[in-house]
Amino acid sequence: MIHNRRFSALPAVLLFAHASAFQVNPAISRRSSGNTLAVFSTATDDDTTATLIPTSEAHTLFAALGDSELFLDPSKGTCCRSSCSGCQFMLEDGAFRYDEYLAPDGVDAMWLAPYAVSTAKPEPVTSKWASILIGITDKVKRDDFEGLVQEACKSVSKKTLLIDDETTIEAQDNIPSKNAIDALWNVLSPVPGSPELSSTDIARGIRGIDGGDSSRGGAVSCVAFEKALQEAGAKLAQGGDEEAFVDYEAMDKDQLKEIVNERGMVRVPGMKKLMIEELRFFDANGRQGKRHPTKHTLS
């Protein structure tokens, strides 16, 4: 029995051309390939509406950190993977199904993966951003972040990136500016101003980006990434996130609770990490945030 479900946004002529490239894998419950999933914006650095961070820098950052393949759990976390009798996500050989999304061959369409490590396949798959940013401590410090990103961007050498069926743009093989990297830090942070980020923090930050694809676990296209980067850059230019920074990590829980109470914040979780997230959101926005019930991000 074939367990594959394949969805494609490729034109029919391209589907025919690439059909022979696909191998049927019974563990794959869905394999998707399409050039409309992760397209690049048509804005250029010469555009009169260009903002503080050049488009070429945004594209270079995205190409450095993005993945051309995604591996997702079709149960969206509801399957306990305990080999329960009759489980719809388990195959006859005891393996579990997974969804595989592929960028089309020959172009550099990609996504920011919504996970650090996918365990959907039998062998864990590490996302590109996690392999670049996260070390053995599972954290990246703000002081180390810029160097890691710059080194990753050196490998992005004028790749031709797909915009649509007819238009292409070249990502520059330059090193993004400090402004772009500072904005990237805040884009990847669940709450701006954190001195360090864990892989969980970054994955949550990615899933919290507006315009993420909920059908693909919150994976982010270049269009959504560039928009978020420009917004973060504009906010930094206004002094918003940097001026709001307070070293909450050095405080104990009682000190944090005192600040929470002084600000009149309600229903703040008692875990120190979550209290800090709530306080940082308050610093950046001047109000208490609302936590999303499934993404667990503040807005």
C-alpha cells in the first residue's frame, strides 16, 4: 500500500519533468513540492520605498539560514509515538509517517524551519539555522551571534533566487550590516532584548513571525521574513528595543514578581523564564501581551 500523499504547486509541465525524481517512501504521508511556497519579494535596493535594511541583505540572511526541505509530524504533536494499536500515523513495520516538503529542483526557494531538530523522520534532522547558531549548550549568546551569522553569510555566493515563474534576483555575497544582524536577533527572539537564546526560543520566535505558513508548522517564507526584518530594523532605529533592555536574568523570582505587580500585570506565569518574556514584551510595547494558545508567543 502506498502511504504517500503528494501535493504540488508546480505547473503541469514542470511536474512532468520532475516526476521521475521522486522516490515513493511509505513513511512519507505527504510530500509537497512547489515554487509558490517560499518566494522572494520583488523589491530592490533602488526601490523608492526601500527601508533601512537593503533587500539584498535580507535575502542573504534568509539564504544563509533557510532550508529547502521540511520534515513535519502529520499528527501535529497529537501522536504519542508509543506504537498504540490502530494508530493512524503508524505503518505496518512500526515506523511513523511524516510530511516532507521539498523546494523545487533548480531554484533556491526555501523556508525558515519552524524547528531546531525535526524528529518526524526515524533519523532526526537538524535545521540549517540550528546547525549554524546553536552549539553544544543549546544556546547562543548575543555577543557570539553576529560572528556566527557573518560566517554563515560568507557561503551565500550570488545564488539566483526564485521570485516567481519569470523573475529572478541575485542575493549579494556581501556580509549583512550590524543593523541587519541586530534586527535578525530581535526577529528570532520571542521577546526583543534577550541576552541569549535557546533553540526553543528561536523556534518559537520563527513560528511567531506574521505570515508564517500554519499548514507547514509555522515555516516562514522570505517575503514574511523580510517584512519582519524591516519592521525590527525600523524599531531599532527608533531606539525602541535597545533602550528597553533590563538584565532581568540577573534577578531572582521575587524581584521579578515585584516588578510584575508594580506594573499591574495579571495572570503572569510563575516560571522565571516566562516572567522575563512577559516583562520584555511590556518593555517593548508599553503593555502586557496576550499569549497565543498554540504558538505560546506574545502579541
